[in-house]
Amino acid sequence: MAGRILNRRDLRKQADSVHQADTTVSAAPTPRASKTRAVAAPKAKKLRAKKAPPRMRARWGIFDGGMKQVAVFDYNQLGAAQEKLADLQARKKGIHIIQIVKEPMEEMPADAQIDG
């Protein structure tokens, strides 16, 4: 059975003294260690142009109790959306609500001309 080491401080001092002796011996310059590499200049980071957020379109959406979209109307057709909401509430049981829905607009090609 192995005995317990009682004096750890003495063992630590011995290990430190051996380690210091090793570092003084290995601290002698070697021909390979004396050569230094040329430090490369840090590379400049390429900055990306920030992408513009997509244009959004506001529309009126009619939703049921489970927040499933039942119908959608353009923003200027609020009256038609309210009529549809009243019709759904009269015909069907359950809750129906109307709220604004924002959708991304389709991008027009640059060569397309707007008639006006």
C-alpha cells in the first residue's frame, strides 16, 4: 500500500528548483530561435454595403379565433373589410377580428416604366 506524502511543500520547492534549472539551460539562444519572422500587416476588413430593408405595404386582414387569416383587403378598402367582418360574424359562430397586416412589396424591375 502506498504511503501518504506528508510534506508537499518540500516536494513543491524541489520541483520548482528543477524547473528553474531547466529554463536557465534552455534559455540559451539557439540559431533557429534567433531568426524572427517578419510581422505581416493586418488585413483591412471589407465593408459590405448594408442592404436596405424591403418596402412594406399595409393591408387589412380578417382573422378567426385561431389567428388564421381568412381574408385580406387593401388599406384603402376598410369599408369592404368591415362589411366582410360583419358578414362572417353573422354567418359563423366564433370570433373574427380585423387588424393591419404588413407585407413586403414586390420589387419593380429597373427597366419597367410606370404609366401615369
